[in-house]
Amino acid sequence: MTGPQPLWHALWRLYQHSGFAMAGAVAFSFIVSIFPFCIFMGALAGVFGGRELANQAIAQLFLVLPKEVAEGLAPQVDAIMGRTRIDLLTYGGGLALFFATSAVETLRAALNQAYRVTETRYYPTCLLLSMIFVLVSAISTLVLTWAVVVGPTVAARFEPSWLKDLLDSTHVTVSMRYGLAAAVIAAQLLAIHLWLAAGRRTLEDVWPGVLLSIVLWLALAWAYSFYLDYSDYTRFYAGLSQLMVAMIFFQLTAVVILLGAELNRGLMELRRLGYVGDDDAPDRAT
């Protein structure tokens, strides 16, 4: 099979199997989970670097989102973080971790549907896996923040001076931040496709969809920011406009993740049936 046919068929299968509706459920769970996640990350940061590291990590987390989305969520998160104090190994910490798994659990169900697999693992196993994903995501965010914040200080000790100036430059700092963020996102997407959904897949099976999701998400973030500059959501949602801007962006994010899963499933089916290279493969394999 050549050309864009696998992508078009993946898009059709996403629609055919209610992927857009599932993306809405994932987006809602993202909104529900983001505040408990930030609270849990704040508790986790208390073990490694204190409240300041948590605040910087949350700021870095919102930097990779479109400006309008970050402006709608960041003040609310800051308000919660300012009045919420929990320790990691307490009832409050466990409760924050549990509610933070909502997005992961919903995404798992959506991916199972996209890959056409039935969940056979016991619920406690799935819940534990979701908690591990949340924990790893929080740790990776803190590590990324530490690298971005501490990096320039470390760079100041480098010699010769031209290397110090290079590492300390704004351009390189921004490039490193987005490079590290892209690497973390890619690693998280690979883990989600490999282990979160039911069934077994290899790196060869999932990398096309992961690459597609990253490229589409970067284009989507730029296009969405551009669109919001010329659109007034208050005409439709009034005081809820900032929340809806975030909700719609998370839904579009879920769409590109599920589209990647649909692409992977289609290619896996074609390889299994030996139809690769056959232009009629999509119609015969579904």
C-alpha cells in the first residue's frame, strides 16, 4: 500500500467506531484529572525539591499548551496549589493519585476500542497500572523542570566562554525546553500504546501512530492558537469560555492520539493478513 490511504482509512475508522465521541469523554476526564494531578505532583515535589519546584513544574507544564488554554487553567491551578497542602504518604496524597487516574483510565478504554481489543486484566491491575502512569508522568515532569531550571545555572560554570554563552542563550534554552518536552511526550505516548491498552504490541507496531500524533499535535497547537486569536468564544460560552477552550483543545488532543492508534491497528492488520502493498487492502482487512 502506498500514499495516504492508511491515514484516510484510519480517519474513517475513527469516525465509524465513535472515536470522536470517545475523545470527548477523554477530554472531560483530562479536566477532571488535571487538578488532582497537580496536587499530587506538588506532594511529590515536596520529597525532591519543595513547593518551589512544584510551582515551576506546573508553569513548565502549561508552557507547552496554547497560550489561551494555559491562561484558562493556570490561575485556577495556582489558586488550588496556594491553599492545598498534603504530604505524599497520606490519605490526601492517595486520594489525589486516585482521582488523577481518571484521564488514564478513560484513555485506556478509548485505546482498547481503537485497537479492537477486549480488556482481560482485573480492574485492580488496571488501576495500579494507571497509578504508575500518573506517578511516572509526575516524576518526568519534575525531572524536566529541574533540567530546564537548573540547566542554565550549570551552564554558567562551563568554559570556554563561548560554550557558556551558547548554553545560556535564550534560543538554546527554548530549544532545549521544547526538545525535552517532545522527548517526554514521545516516551509517554510509546508507553501508552505499548502497555496501557490491552493486548500486546511491539515498538514496530506503535511507532507510526506515535509519530503521527506528535506531528499532528504540534500542528494542532499552532493552528488552535492562531484560530483563537480571531475567534471570540464568549459569544457561545460566556463565562465558561476559558474552560471550553481547554476542553476543546483536550478533545482534539485525544482525537490525534486515537487516530494514531487507529493507524497502528490498520497497519498491524495489513501486516498480519499479508496485504501490504495491495491497494485494496483497507477494504478487505476491515
